[in-house]
Amino acid sequence: MSRPIGDRRVGRVIMVVLWPAFLMATVAEGVFFSMIDPHELVVVGLHLADSREAAYTVGFFVFWALFSMGCGLTCLLMQTFGAPPPSLLNTPEDRAHQDKALIGR
């Protein structure tokens, strides 16, 4: 029997990345388009939107993609650097004298 997607590791990672990105994309779109009218957006002499709804939709997906990349990078860095750092005290002699070597003691 198959487990629900929320119980799988991939499903949890996808939700950890996509859900906060979705929430932030809605906030970013609201803030961005409350200050800028889509009909005023011009890049290299081309109008980007013929309709406001199309501009809102494209803007939402662009913001969602950007925030998803940020959340995905954060999730990746948390997994990569979750292991403890390697010990710099390599020899048994170094480990025996580690308390004496601390500055400020």
C-alpha cells in the first residue's frame, strides 16, 4: 500500500519549498502591483501586458519561481551543512591539549 505524499521525504521537501514560496509570491505580487500599473510596464519599447489579468498571472508565477528558488536553496543548504564539521584536532595529542589551547581561559 502506498503512503500519502505528506509521509514521503520528497513530498515534505516539495511542500517545505513551495508553500512558503507561494505565500510570499502572493504578498510580493500584491505589493508590487499596488505600486505599479501593468499597463505602464515597458521593456525595450515593448508593452509587457495587454491585459492586467495576464500581467498579474505572469507576475505571480515569476515571483513564485523566484521565491521557490530561494526556499529550495535554503533547504539544500540545510541538508548539506547539517552534518557536524570535521574535527580540526586530528591527533590524540591535539585532543589531549584542546582545553589548554583556548584563548581567554
